Amino acid sequence: MPVLRLLLRLLLPALLAAGHCSAAEDPAPEEQLTEINAAIDRIEEWLNSAANNRSDLERALRDATQAIDAATAEIASNETAIAEVEQQLETLTQRSAELEKARDEQQELVKRALRASYMSGQESYLKLLLNQEDPALSSRMLRYYSDFNDARLSQIQAFRATIDELASTSADIERASQELFDRQAELEIQLASLNENRTTRSALLEELDSDIASRSNELEQLTEDRARLEELVEQIADAIASIPPPEQLTPFSQARGSLPWPVEGARMNVFGAAYSDGNLHRQGIVLAADTGTPVRAIHPGRVVFSDWLRGSGLLVVVDHGEGYMSLYANNQTLIKRTGDWVNRNEALATAGTNGGLGSPGIYFEIRHDGQAQDPADWCQQ
């Protein structure tokens, strides 16, 4: 569960940081642990409460979205394995062709050697052995016969070794071919599952859109979504307030105007732009991006939330210290998980349409002490 991972991964840096401070200045590790546990419990209680208040339709949408995330990761892993098996199969096939060529050449040499041995017979060898007239000639000829027989034996042994290796390679090819067949069959099942989940998700979105359109409380719905995100940010801020960032982390406050945008896409609105018939105002910026585009961290920090949230879809929140956070919503898949440390430009997720924007892209916010900041003031122009 993401919240439990948050507890484990936030606790370790806190205790390590506390070890560098004097006991007179900072609370004991046990006190920090108590504070962190209490903060984590508050977040967990809030998330459980929010989950219990979701409708069955929203639960199904969340499950379908998370299933797509998991299936996409499984497919990527399987495609990598298939590429490796295909490379192995190509190498084995090439080696098999080389061995077959060597076998044919060695087979011809063995045939010639056996034919020559048959034609010469044993009579000449016996004559040389019994010849007492020219001992020197007999000795030389015997050595010649010995060398000749050794050469024939070596050819036969090489031929046998080639046959054995060819049989082993053929077995490896059969094994690799079967593995490739199994992997491809598994991939087809995964792709079918992915398409089914996408179809389910699309149907759920249509049903949800129809449900929202048929009700007169769309503004109330959006306001609740905004409040839910605000409360999540507040709960996270409370949980990490007593945990110092690592000393080597560049202060976020010194990076104004030099931060990269999380995706290289067009800005679809300005900060503070009105929406929902002018009743609400954007506290971040919608950035256009093709589905699957990597969404990158704008500054080093720690992932403090990586999960589905109503109104935001798959959401990643990164804490940068000094009360600063960056939020990335509307993702298609999550790459980083709660508790992970990330560097500038490191991929957090991939862009998609999971937050209700209607078109591929992400929703991006920067917060300081819970208050929304204009990303255009912080990111490179």
C-alpha cells in the first residue's frame, strides 16, 4: 500500500538526519518516530475515508486505471524479454549454419581419408614393416603412415565434435523457439487484457461523464475534487514538516526561473484562468503532451504521493523541501512510487488522459506551504 511505503521510506531519512544533530537541539529519534507515525496515521485515515466515500463507479474507474498501469509495465517487461530471446535465437541460428557448413566439409575430408585408407590397404604397411633391405626408408615410411593415421583420427574426432555441438545447438534453438512462442502467447494475453481494461475504462468514463452531465451539481463535484486535492497537500505537508531534506539538496527557492517544464508541450491555459463557467480558477497549468510522453521531475526531491485521486487521476506529488511541492496529475502510468527519491529531469510517470482533461496532457502545479504558485514564474520561459 502506498501509505505504508511512505512510512517506511520517510522514516529512514528522518532517523539518519537526526543522527547528525545533538540531543539538546532536536527531539530524540523515538519522538520523531511518534510524530511521523501520527502524521502517517492522519493521512491513512483521510485516504480511507475518501475511499469509502467514492461511488462504485469511481472505484471501478480507479481499478481499471491502475490495471492499465500494471499491464503496461508487464507488457514492457515481456517485450524486453522477447527481444532478448529473439537475439539469442538469431545467434544460435547463425552458429547452427556455421556448424552445418563445418560438418559438411569435415564429412568430405573423412570420406576422402577413409577412401585413401581403403585403397592403400594393409599390405603396403606390412611390406614396410618386414622390409629389411632399407631400414631407413622403412622407418621414414612408418612415421608417414603413423602421421597419416593420426591426421585421419583427428579429422574423425573433429567431425564427431561438430556433430555433438550441432545437436546441442539444435536443442538450444528448439528451447529458445519454445520460449519465444510462450512469451509471444503471454504477450498476446497481456495485450488483450490491456485492451479490455482500456475498453472498460472508456465505458466507465462515458458513464461517468453522462452521470455528471445529467446532474446539476457539476460545480459541487469540481469543488469537492479541489478540496480533496487541497486536503491531500495539507496532510502531506503536515506529515513531512519535521523531516529535514538532505544537506546536498539545492534549495528550491534558489531555482526560480530556471526549472524545466515537466513535459515539452503547449500551455493550454494561464495560471488563475477561469473554468467551469467562471466559477473556479486554475491553480496550475495544463500542458499538452502525447500519450506516453515521460513526465519529468522539475527539481530533486522525494515522492510523497503516487496513486489515483478522484479529479486528478494518477497523481504524483514530489516534496522539494522548504515547504515546496510539485504536483503532476492526469498521468497514464506511474513510474515512481511513494518514498522514491528523484533527480531533476527524472521520469515520474507518463502523460495520458486519466484525470478528466479530455485530451492527452498533464495538469501541473507548484505549491509553497500549501499555496498555489504560478509555474510560469518558476520554470524556464
